Amino acid sequence: MKTTLSMFFLWVFSFSFSQVNWMTMEQALTAQKTNPKKILIDFYADWCGPCKLMDKQTYSHPIISKYINENFYAVKFNAEGNQTVNFYDRVFTNPDFANKAKSKNAMHQFAKFMNVNGYPALVFLDENAQPITNLMGFFSAKELEPYITLFSKGEYKNIKTREQWENYQKKFKSKIKE
């Protein structure tokens, strides 16, 4: 009984503290130079309910957070924030930023450059910081898992048609038990 109870608390403890190791875009680009990995950018807004749900439910899932931490440099980017980003020898800012706490603000130039048109949005970059694709909207842990696996392993290069994507999804074996 004690062993079972101890295992239960250990599981709850590890689950509640699973998290993605977020960094800035500059940190990810610098890290990529010494240890090439793909970059996952999570574009969010402070007022965005689905963004908060992804933080709470998706990114905190132990399988997802572990997989992202091992295979990507994860960037958390406030798409309506006031930070400056240097990318592709360009400087991106938010010149229309109005310091509106918890309400909508102007979209950051970097978010526009990355073709973000809503939140949450995920943008995947390869080891050379070249765009792979972007995903728009909320994804549960189980919904996100096949995508992060596909991109981290480079299998996306072999998928050219909808039929190939559907076959990939059918064959994908999730590690997430619901």
C-alpha cells in the first residue's frame, strides 16, 4: 500500500512540474549555432484563452514537454509584445505597441513576418532557421504529438500529398494514454 501511494505521489509530482524550457529567439538562434536543433516558436497573446490552455494542458504534459525539450529549441513569443527581434539580418519590433495589459494590442512585425494570423500559432524552423511550416489554433497534447515527431525526425520531407499525411497519421503510435 505504501509503495502504491508513494508511486502515485511521485507520478503526480512529476506530472505537475513537467514544463518546456522556453527561451528567447536570440537564445535559440545562438544555441542553434553550437548544437543544431530545430526551433519551435509558440506565438501567443496575453489575452488569448486557447494560448493559456495550451500552456496548462499541452506544454505541461510530461511526454510533450520532454519531447520538445529533447528535440527543439522552444521559443515563447508574445505576438503582441514590445520585444525586439533580430532575424535574417532584419530588426523586428512592434511600433504600434500601446502597453495594453490583458487586452488586444497591435501584432508584432516578427509575427507578421512568420505568417502568423491568429493565436495560438506554432512555427517550426529547421536547423538552419529556415521555415518548415506553421500550425494555427489550439492543439491538445495528443493532437500535437504527431506533428512534433514528424518535424523533429525530418519525416515531413517525405510527405507530399494528403494521402501520405493520412497514412502517416494512421501509422503513428502515440505515447500518450488518455
